[in-house]
Amino acid sequence: MEESELMKNCEALIIGGSAGSLEVLLRVLPALSPTLSFPVIIVVHRKHGTDSLLPDLLSGKTSLKVKEIEEKEQAMPGTVYIAPSDYHTLIEQNKTFSLDYSEKVNYSRPAIDVTFQTGAEAYKGKLVCMLLSGSNSDGVNGLKSVKAWGGITVIQDPETAQVAYMPAQAALQLKIDYTLSIEDMADFINLLS
């Protein structure tokens, strides 16, 4: 299958990040097409109770609908979903969200690994996962699952990351499909639709 054809099969995009990733999102979201044919699911490490304004902040930057994920909600195209703080976000086989308060993974809840892994099982080869700036290795095992299920793996170029550790660890531990500068991310995402 052609690479462009493979990319056109995208049914969901999950973006994970930690320290330094909010700045990337604030630059990428304004350039996204208002007609994306898949949901964008964002999992960022944030302290419980301190970033409840994140959906409002991001919705002011894009013409796409932005909302915090709710239990048993169906993932819909053209919507940006924000993982709530202090809950793991799981993606069920029927493409609904499940929120989980189990122990932290990589010192984080929500953990990027959990969403990447459950997303990979639900969407298989029709999932694209992007790992941004961050200071721990959360997301790396999730990207391994995405690869194993035939999905597409993307990292922020560590050279452009405010905190390079997270994408750099992914690059060290597996063969990444795409390494993108911040400037190239919106065009890449728009091409998936």
C-alpha cells in the first residue's frame, strides 16, 4: 500500500506530551483543517485541578470542537478531545472512552502509554500516535504497541522540543515512522484526512 494511502486510512490521531508540549499544541491547533475526518485525542501530563481551563484555552485556538473527555463518550471525527487530569483515558473496542483511576503509570495519570496502547488495540493499523516534548519516557511503550498493531508512529524532532527526553527515548527504542518539526506537524495532520 502506498504511504499516502496508508495515511488516508487514519481513523484517529492521539497526541501525547508533557513538559513543553502545550506550547507545541498552541502552535499546531490553529493550522488544523476544520474538516478533519477523524478525532484528535490529546493526553498531556497536568496536575489535578490546576489545568481545568485547558479545553477552553485550546478551543480558542482552533475552529475544531474542543472538549474534555467524558466516560463512555463516542470518539467523533473533527473533534479535539482532552484527557481529563487525574484519570487514565482508555479507548474501548467500540471507539468509546473509558476513564480509569488506577495507579499511576510512569508517575502520571493520565498516562500516555495507557491511551496509546488501548488506542492501538481499538484502531489497529488506522491509528496515528504522535509523541511531543516531555521529561520522562511515558508514551514510548505505547508507541511500541502502535507499531505492533500496524499503526503509524510520529515524534516531535527532539531538536525542536523544549524538553527532548520523551521523543528522544522513543527514537532510541524503536524505529519511528515520522520525525517532525513543529512547523511540519499541522500539514502532516491535515494530510491524514
